[in-house]
Amino acid sequence: MGLALTITDLVVEASGGRHLLSVPQLDVPAGCHLGISGPSGAGKSTFLHALAGLARRTSGHVLWDGCDILALRQGARARFRRDHMGFVFQDPLLFEEISALANAGVAAAFAPRRRRAAVTLAAGEALTTLGVPTRPARPAATHSGGERQRIALARALATDPPILLADEPTASLDRATADTLADALLGAARAAGRTLVVVSHDPALIARMDRVLTLRNGEITE
Amino acid sequence: MNSLDLWDRLPALAQDGLTFLALLLPALLVGVAVMAGHRPLALVGAMLRRFPFTNALFVLLIAASVGLGVGLIAQERGLRIGTARAAEKFDLVLAAPGSEITMLLAAVYLQPSDVPLLGGDVYAEVTENPHVSIAAPIAFGDSYDGAPVIGTTPDFAGHLAGPLAAGRMFATEREAVAGARVPLAIGDEFTPAHGVGASADEEAHEHAHFTVVGRMPMTGSPWDRAILVPVEAVWEVHGLADGHADGWSGEVGPPFDMARFPGTPAILVRADELWANYALRSEFNRADVMAFFPGAVLAGLHNILGDVRQAMSLLAVATQVLVTAGVLAGLLVLARLTAQRLALLRALGAPARFAFAVVWGYAASLIVAGAILGVGVGYGATIALSAIITERTDILVTARLDWPELHLVAGFVSLTLLLALLPAGATLSRDIVRDLRA
Ligand SMILES: Nc1ncnc2c1ncn2[C@@H]1O[C@H](COP(=O)(O)OP(=O)(O)OP(=O)(O)O)[C@@H](O)[C@H]1O
Ligand SMILES: [Mg+2]
């Protein structure tokens, strides 16, 4: 089951002090599929980073089911991400030298012993669902751009997280592949009741969200 | 019984093994502390494969510096053991007063030099001592085809070589026994030249023909390249008295007649008791004779060599530290190149310790691989150098790895693995989001 998100007085600053993002108040119920759109440079990635407790120079509160991730220390934030979040970054960011399966299941390397097998298993299933060939195993570097994006999504799903954050998951994919990926993303989110926050320029993907916000110059409008 | 006693009672192997483990212990502890609970090896492997050439270069650099240290220690020990082995058959040397080292080089290592002679009176005095079992005059200065021709007695030749490898000991004035590395076979004849090396005069002794009747086994000393003949023959060839009274039977070796003893640069003495050797040394250290133990002179030289080794070891360690510093600086750069992947891991929720373990494991792989390869490099270099030294000096120098160099490597590995914590730690303070965007 997903977690509810409550944001109050969130401000993310650049190192110079300029506001990159400010969100005075936002409530997203558990299990909601939230779409974020907006022009390039509007602060969409910054928003997702703040939700995951990755951004520096933040103030305010980002509460996940009442737990303020910004109030946690680095180690606890990492644990929160490990236990509750799947993140699809704007760039797939794979370990190029290891296989698709090893990439999708990379969290097994630092998961608690009892969860390792489950993570690897889920990674394999996610790759299969997303149609990424895993046999014979070959370095991730040899996979196509679209396959790499799907490997990145499989990686986010492998830990069975209640929160899914995805930054442009369908960018640079053809329509058919983008739709398959969107189906998989929404299917996975819906099946487990996950809270989903998707940043996208893709109107087709945005149209399938429960609720859509637009970011402009770091400010959110409904 | 205190713990020091306990330590002293341990067999040497146990002491060395425990020292090795103690030196390696910091590395092992850090390794366990850093790696425990995670499985970073797949990602370490990915990092190793990511920059194969840079990694290979690092490993080679470390191997070269470790090899230098290992080679230095092993080579010095090999030289020490080899020179001592070559001298071990020489108990006591009597010579005219002068430099013990010059005499050592001349009599034991057959390095040609002009030294004053001892007369028949000293020789007679030595042989009168009831504890002296061998008192051999020696004569050098001739050569055949580059091999020194050394005159001595059958007793001493037998003592030096042990049982002959083939044939028999020389028994008459025109017989010879060849060292193991002399290219002469039993039955071959030769005529010695006067002098040694380039200045040797081929014609001086053209009427003296010797026949090889025996071959010595390998002794690992310059005597392997020498041809041994009766000392009487050398005296006679040079127009001197033959050392025996009129009516000599022709059987070579002692007793010699004092009146007809032409002189010898050194008398090689062996007593039947250890204490007698010491007594003889005191007795013959006086105005007209000096007496010394080649082993003791050599030990003094080895002490000097040991000091040199320590100075060189310091240099070698300094080199290793410098190389390590360079490697760590390189690792910092590589860690920066992999910063995006590390940021990814941390963004995915990997504990800081996991990312740390990946970087440290990566550094450790390079260091350990370099150290192991370095032991091989050092050993290989020692084999090659030892072969060259043996070829040039005939002093058998054997290459062997022993604990001191393994201790050095263990200490090096521990130190560098501790130092590798620095680049690993440096990656943790980086801005995750900035590295992700990079
Ligand atoms: N550390 C920083 N210092 C200064 N400016 C920054 C920093 N990080 C991000 N920015 C700026 O903040 C703005 C928002 O960046 P962000 O990546 O969130 O945009 P985005 O909406 O995701 O854009 P895109 O659609 O192109 O991915 C950009 O103008 C970016 O240049
Ligand atoms: Mg972005």
C-alpha cells in the first residue's frame, strides 16, 4: 500500500541562494498517481529529488505518511529510500559492465540478507514484463536506449516500493514502446496501490494520471 | 615465564608466520569491517572492468615498487649466503701482515693480487702444531684459457671439493684436477700461461704440460672455475725450488723441506678442534704473520652490506610510499569518474558504508593484485640477477623468497589498504544530486 504525501513550506535553494523550487502546501493521498509537467528548467527533477530527500539546501517539510524525510539524517534518508522508494532517474544511469538483470537487481547487493533473493527474483520478473531480453546475459552497455530505460524502471520496481518516483520514464521512446512502458508503470503502481509521482513531457502519459500539476519557474500550479 | 620468553621459545617458522599475520592483520580487519554484511564484489568487478588500462597501469606501478623492495631484500640475502658458502671451507688463513680483505679476496675468491710471501719457517711452525690437520701452501698467478691455475696440496684440494665428481686427485707434478665449470675433460692436456687475464703470457711455461686426472664437483665458489695442480709444480714451473729435499720420491704434498720452501702468499689451515683454530689465530697474529678467519672478515663485510641494505630498503620503502600516494591520488580521480555510479547507488538507498565498500574494495583489489604481482616481479628479478652474478663471479647465488620480504609486502598491503580508506571516504561527502546530473 502506498504512502500519503504532505508537503508544507518546501523551498529548495541553489548554492547562490536563488529559489529553485517552492511548494507552500501540497497533499497527495496514498495510492494517488500524480503527474508533473512543465517546461524544461522549471524544477521538475528538483521536485522529485526533494521528495526523495536527495536535494541539498532544503527547508520545510516533506512528510511521507507523517514521516518528514527532510528531518532525517543522511543514513536514515538512505534507509527510507531503500525501504520505501523506487526512483526512475531522468538518465537511466546503469552499471554498463554488468548485465541487465544485475542492474535491475542491484539493490540486492545492499539489501538485508533475507530480502536479497526476493529482489533478484522481482528484478527478473520486471524485466520480463517490460520485454527486456535477459538471456544470454550481456553487459548493459550493449542494450538499446529503450531497453536501458526499461531496465531502469525494472530496477525501481525490484524492491517492491510503496512509492514510485519517475523522471521522464518515456522520454526518447517511440510511441509503442512508450505506451508499453507506461502500461507497465501504471499496472505496477495500481496493482500494489503504490503512490506514483511521474514527471513527463509526454501528454499521453500525463493524461493517464489521477491528478496533474504544472511546474513553472519552481512554482506549482494545478 | 613472561610473554617474551614464550615468544623466544616459539620455533622460527611460527614467529615469522605470526609476524606476517600481525602485519597483515590491519588489512584483514579493515577488509572485514568494510565489506561485512554487503555484497559489493559485483560492483567492484564492474569498476575494475570499466577502466581496464588505467587499472592495469596502477597494478603494474604497485608491482614495480613492491618488486623493487622484495628483490632488494632477497638479493642481498642471496649474496650474503652465497659468499659465506663459498668461504665456508676456509677455516683459518695465515698470510704476511697486510689487508685481510685483500687476502680474503685472493685466497678464497681467487681475485688475483700481488701479496708478500710467507717463508718456510712459518710453514714449519704451523705444521709442528699437533692440532693442525691441514696446512696447505697455495700458489697462484698462472692461468689456462681464463681459468686460474692454483697450486696447492692434495689434502686441501680434497677438503675443498669433497669426493671428486670423476677421476682421482693429482698425485704427481704434471697432474691436475679441474673445477666443475672448467671446460676440460679427464685426459685433456694443457699448458698454463703466466699471469691471469689479458696480460697472461702464453709462452712463458710452454714446456710445462699438465694432464687432467680428475674433476671436482660443484662447490658454488670461484674454485669451480679453477684448475688445481700440485703446488710443487707451480714452484718448479717458475724456476723455484720444489719444496722437497734431495731424493724426493715425487709424491706431491707435505711434508715440505723448510730449506727448499720457496714461499707462499697464504697458508690455508684447518685444525681438528674449534678451540685450536682460535688458539692458532692468536698464536700467529704477530709482527711477521697475520691470521684471520675468512668467515669473520666476511661477517664484517656483511655488516657493512647490511647497513647499505637498510639504507636501500629505506629508499625502496620511500619509493613504495610515493607510488602508493600516486596510486591513491589516481584512485581519487577514478572515484570521481565513477562518482555518478556511486551517487546512483546512494540515491537508490544504498547505505553510505556500501558505497564506501565498493570504492575501497576497488582500491584494495588493485593494491592486492599489485602486491602479489610485485612478489613475482621481485622474485623473477632476483632469479635473473642471481644467475648473472653466479655467471660473472662463480659464487653460487640462489634466489629464494623468505619471510623478511613477505613481511615487507604484508606491511605495505596493510598500510596502503588503510590509506585507501581516504579516497573511499572522500566519495561520501559528495553532493548526490550534482553527481547524478553530471
Ligand atoms: N545546484 C544548482 N545550482 C543552480 N541552479 C541549479 C542547480 N540545480 C538545478 N539548477 C537549475 O534549476 C532549474 C531546475 O532544474 P531541474 O533539473 O529541476 O529542471 P527540470 O524541470 O527537471 O528540467 P528538464 O525538463 O530539462 O529536466 C534549472 O534551471 C537548473 O539549471
Ligand atoms: Mg529534469
